[in-house]
Amino acid sequence: MAPPKPQKHQKKKKPLQINHRLAAIAAFAFVVIAAGISIQMFGDPRAAGPHRIIALNPGAASAEAAPRVSFSDASAGTPTPMDINAPTMPEGPDGPGADGGVRVQVVGSAPSASLAASPLPHAPLAGMTEPGPNGMLPIVARDGRASSAVYARPFHADGNKPMIAIIIGGLGFNARATTQAIDELPAEVSLSFAPYSQDLQTWIDRARAKGHEVLLELPMEPFDTDADDTGPQTLLSTATAPQNQAHLEQLLSHAVGFFGVTNYQGARFATSSQASAPVAQQLKRRGLVFISTGIGQRTALSVEATRAGLGNTAADRIIDARQEADAIDDQLLNLEALALQNHSAIGAGFAYPVTMQQVGVWAQDISSRGYQLAPASAVLSARAAHR
């Protein structure tokens, strides 16, 4: 029997030495890299959190909050800045919350100085006008073309995104403000012009060349006629049908190229079915639509418009009743909440520099927040289709 082989001496293994500092640095780097990849793939998780909680039933637009303009000098042909009975113009989707609000967030940067957009066709188009007291009046063409269609901005809706429209009004008197609205706001923003503006047609042509669709403002009788100067061609609740028809033809013939009309003031006029019905019928015959601002969602005027077959809707909010950036931002957030609830929303504002600045910033990233900025005509058409 062979003697046993001697066993080899086995060295003891030293325990693994860990450099805790290097390990911590490596772990931190791993977390940073993983977070960066996650954000790239799934987005910043903080974006889902609330910026403000907005109730679904904020106060409605009010005619009392709308800016007031003196038309006396303008109607006489004197080019003067607007006389506004308000503070001086300054220079310069988430799920429901526990309180029934909706979490929405405004994210944006400064608006670009110039936004490229396809120009709209030069107005008037052939066969769509007839002579009027101040120029040309819109008519429905023999082939059925109407101003409400051919002068509206084309728009392809995304059915998965609520639409929000913005109307900026009071344009045409103040050259600086009008230029800012035309040149700096997105083309989807609809612009409304005062009929007494000097060089009205030139302004409308410039707006359409930048891609903006245009509304014409119709001065209508307010409750306080002493405080609110609406000019010599105001539509009155006490006027006869021929008198209001004559005033309407005066107003509509100041320019061409608008797809519809909106009101300037008009809280009293809108309460009269007798006065409203002939006006609504004439607007329908001329191929226009009507979007009201600040006089309520359902008035005698809106009822008569519907009865006449006149396409009509109302703005949901006046966004700059307070000419402060934060207050305007809050109203824009209200519009987002309403759009989530109702599939669309319309906001109306005045041509204050602060209004246009805040709208421009807000509109920059509207698509990334799940909404689409739409012309007012597109929202009106969408609402009509769902009635």
C-alpha cells in the first residue's frame, strides 16, 4: 500500500477590500444615467404634477369686464389711439384633483418675433360681393360659396386633442398693437377689427397675409349708453328693422375678407328678440357667422341666430378682464380645463400688449400639453357638428 500523498498547502484568501467612496460615486453615476434615459423615454415625471388647480366652473365671461372703447373720434375719421375705460395699457391634462379641479400646466418660452404661416387668399374672391353704402357687401356666391367658409382659416382637427381658440379684438385703431397682433401671434389666433378703423381694409389684408382669419366687430347697444360710446351705426334694441338693416349694411361694407362678425358691447341689444331677429336673418343671407363675446351664452340674440340658421357660438371666457400677467395666465388655464371637459373652448381678449405677450407664451407648447390651438371658425364648426 502506497503511503498517502502529502496535501498541498492552501493559502487563505484575503477578504475583498471595498473602496466605499468609489462605490458611492459609481452608484450615483448609475442613478443619474438611468434617470436621464428614463426622462428621454417617458418624459419628465414632474410634468404630470399640478402647476395650479383650476375648478371646472370658473366665472363666465362678462360684458361688464370687457374693455370699453370710444368710437366718437374714430367714426369722424380722426386716427387716434383707443380711449379705454380701464387701466393704462402697459408697455412693453391631466386627471381631476381631489377637489374636482383639473391639473393643467403652462410651460413656455418667449414667443418668436415672427411666426411663418401660409397666407390666406386675397379678398374679395370673385362673385362674393355686391355694392354697398361704404364699399362692397358680402353675399353668398351663385355656386353656394359663403364667406364663413372661404375666408376662414383652413384647419385639420386632431380628434384626440381638445381645441382652444383665442380671439384678440379691438384692432385697427392702435397701429402698434395691431401690428403686434398680426406679426407676433400664431396664425391660428383669430383677429377682430373695429369697423370704424382707419385703413381697415389694409389691416385686414395684412392679417390675412399672415394667415389670420378675421372677424368684424358690430357695435351693439349696451345697457349704459352714456358710459359706453359705440358710435353712430350702433345696432339698437329700439330701432326698427329697416333702421338696423341700414346700420348693418353700413358696417359690413367697410371692408371685405372677414368670415364672420362679433359684437362690441351689446348687452341690451342681445336681450331683444324683435331687434335681433332681422339682424340674424340678414347675416345668414350674407353667408356670415356670429361669435359673441361677453354677453352671455344664451341670449335672445343667440336664440334668434339659431332660429335663422345662422352659425353661432359664444366665447367662454374674457381672458384679460384684469390686465395682469398672472390673471391672464389663470384664465388661459381655465380655458384648458373647459376644453378638457367640453372638447373645446374659446377665449376672447383685447389688444393689450400684456394680453398678446401672455397668449404668445402660452401658445408655444400647447400641443405638448395635449391641446390644439385652433381658429375660432374651427371651434364653431366642431360645436355645430355635435349639436
